[in-house]
Amino acid sequence: MADEQSGTFPHISRPRRISWLTIVLALLAVGTFIAISNSDGRYYPVPMMGSIEDDFRVSPAMMEGDGGSYDRAVSVQSGMMAPDYYYSPNVPANDTRELLKTSYGAEMRTRDVQGLTRRVETTVRGHSGRIDQMSSAEKYGYVSFVVPVSKYETFRTELESLVGSRFLTVDIQSQNMLPQKQSIEEQQKQADETLAEYKADRQRLVSAHATTVRSIQTRIDADTQELANLRALPPTYDIQVQIQQVSDNLALLKRQLANENASYSAQLSNADSNIEYAEEWQEAVKKQDTALMDDVATVNGSVSISWISLWEMAQVYLPGYWIPAIFAMLTILSFLWDRRRFGTA
């Protein structure tokens, strides 16, 4: 009451001595508070492989299947093919197929980077996977890999058990490659129809040529026989005129036959080229389909491994200002204990 009337605050008695434990705890509380306040929020990004759509961008080299160029890019109407395909992202609702292409990314924190990197490699190979890229240093490791879809779940379970959940960050992306599959199927249909059309055109060309040649040859044979008959007659003026006319007509027919054969040869060569191009297009689309299905049958992934300090481990278990708060609480308890042990001033 006297304090209230006088307007002064209540006196907080302090211990006669302050132990080193209290001082150290107070310094730790202040130091950790400052350290957390000044933290720059650094993190270790997981190197990802880009979007799944970029991973499966079809190129002319993929259509060739052997890394070569594929520069026969012309329209279907002209009898050749366009190697790149363009697909619409709009998939009909009645097509419920799922051709999921999955990309897996993980970030792991550990005190033993090189040891964990080796364990990740062993896990990949133990599930029939393939290592595409690997780096291992004292404080950073990286593994890029491919594993079959059939073993993906068991692989993921084993991989993610290598570290505690607090030290693991997973990023998974999946995309249905059905639009690409439908585009390939449409190309396959066009290639089959084009090839069938070219083969039919070639057959019609052969039949028409045979008919034309037969007709011209029949007339040539007739004129040849007539010319032989005329030459067997007495050589009068009228007979000579007829012989000249038949000879001229016979020469004309032979020129027509030669021109027909030359034209037929050129058209047949063009028809055979069209068929060859259509067959190559058909084969390229099949390789494209195989490449897509092989890609869908695998999971591309990467694991980024980084070193973690003891201070960072403490922050993982006690995020935010929990650590300085605990030190502050311990400082208060030690201060109260000092008052009890040494008395107050």
C-alpha cells in the first residue's frame, strides 16, 4: 500500500551472488535469440530436371531412333512426312487411360554426406535403376537416376527411410502423357492410310501402263503386218504411198510407246519414293510410340544431399524461438535458485 501511495515500483530483491551458470544461460539465451533473428533463411534447393513436358519433347532425332537427322518435313498430301508432332492438350473425356510420367526429387540433410550418397547409389542400383549423374563432396552430394515404375514404390520407401522425416523434403511431379499418346496414334493412322493410298496409286499406275502399252503394241503389230503385206505387193505408186503412210504411223506409234515407257519409269520411281517415305514415316511413328512408352515406364529422379550442422539440427527439432525461450526459462530458474542458495541483498 505504501508503494502504491508513493508511486514507486515494488523492489525485486536480487541474490547476493549470481552463479556462472546463470550468466552462461543468460548469454546463451541472448546469443541464440540474435542468431535466429539474423538468420538469412538459407535453404538447399533440390536440382530438378525441368517440367515433365520438357523432358519429353519429341525431336526429329528421336523419331529416327538413332540420333540422326530427319529432314524430310513435307505435308502428308504431297506424299511425305512431318517428323515433329504437335499434340492438343484437350483429351476426350471418354479416354480414361493414364500414362503417368513421374519425376521424383528429394533433399536430404545429414552429418555424413559421402556415406549417405553411397547409400543412395546402392539403393538405386538395388532396384534395377541407373545412375545418370553423381557427385559427392564433404558437404554436398547429388545423385540423378532412373528407376523402373514397377519398383518405384519399394524404392521410394527404402530411399526415404535413409534419413528421418525432419531431414527429408520430397518433391514429386506426375503428368499424364495421354495427349502425346493420342497424337502418336493419330499419326500412325495417317501413316497407315497414306501408305495404303500410295500402294494403291502405284498399282493403278502399273495397270494403266500395262493397258496403254498393250493397246499401242497391238496397233504396232497391226501396222507391221500391214506393212509386210503391202511390201509383198507389186510396187505401184499407190502401194508406195500406202507403205509410206503406214511406215509413218508405225514410227509414230513406236515414239508413243517409248514416251509411255519413259513417263511410266519416272512416275513409277516417284511412286516408289512416296511409298518409301511413307514406310519411313510409319516406322518413325512406331519408334516414337516405343520411346514414349519406355519413358512412361521409368521414373526420373534426383536426390540432393547437404551437410547439416548441430545448430541446424537443433533448429529442426526446436524451430523458431524455442531455443532462446528455453535458455531464458533456464536462466530464470537458475536466477531463482541463486536467490535461494545465496540469499538476497
